[in-house]
Amino acid sequence: RMGKSGSWQTPQGGVDGGPKQETVIEAASRELYEEVGLKNNDHVILEQIDCELPVPLKCKYKTTGTGSWLEKEGFVGQELNWVIFRCANSNLERDPSQMTNLSGLNGEDPEFSAVRWENIDWVVDNVWEKKARPYRVLQEALQPLMKRWDERCAEP
């Protein structure tokens, strides 16, 4: 993450309002493009987590005591909506740095200095503690999807 040495995060952002408010999936696709230059249905494809779970997967957490800009603006919590994309390109899967654009697109400032894939367990172990609960919810929800991916990769 730019400006915060040694820190990391996933692409994220808000849902734009206005005359035609975005859906969560539209916002996730826009943020993914603006922050790392990946396009839905080109570089990545929306992944269904599990037929039993809603897409996007929602999780709320309290911002009280975090010192975040949300708390400073008077918000007591935030709702995270997880949208999972999978690679649609084998080059991207091998080395995301070869296909991403971290310059900040659509007039946005750059947010990342590097990009890499990480295992969800590593992500949960290394996330900012105040945001750990939503990541644990995601980790649990991803179990059926991860099993499906493992089974698909094991097929001859």
C-alpha cells in the first residue's frame, strides 16, 4: 500500500452514489480496474463463492477504537461486501505484476506499489487486527470455493 511502508491490503473502495447508484459488483469491478488495472470479464471473472452464500458476501465490523478515518468522521462501523474474482488469464495467475497497472486509473491516485497473490490463511494472519474479523468471515466462506479449486487442479 502506497504511503504505508510494509503494509498491504486488497483492492477496495466505496459504492458510488448519484443518479444511477452502482451495485456492489459494479463498484468492485471499477475499484479493481482503478487500483490495479484489471478488468472484469477480461483479466478476471466474477466467482461464485457457494450457492448457499450471497454474492457479495457481507460482514460488518465496528470502527470504534480503530483510529481510522471512519471513526474520525463519526462512523461507528462499516459493512464490507466481499466480491471474489478469479483469474481469466494464465499469465496473470503466474505473475500478476506482468499484467497489472498500478498508476491509478480513471483519474484516481496510485494506491499500490506492488501486487502479488497470497494464500487466504497468510492474509488472515497478517491483516490489521482491527479488521481481522471480516477477513476470518471471508476465510470461512471461501472454504467450499477453495475445495472446488483444489479438486479442479488435481484433475488429470
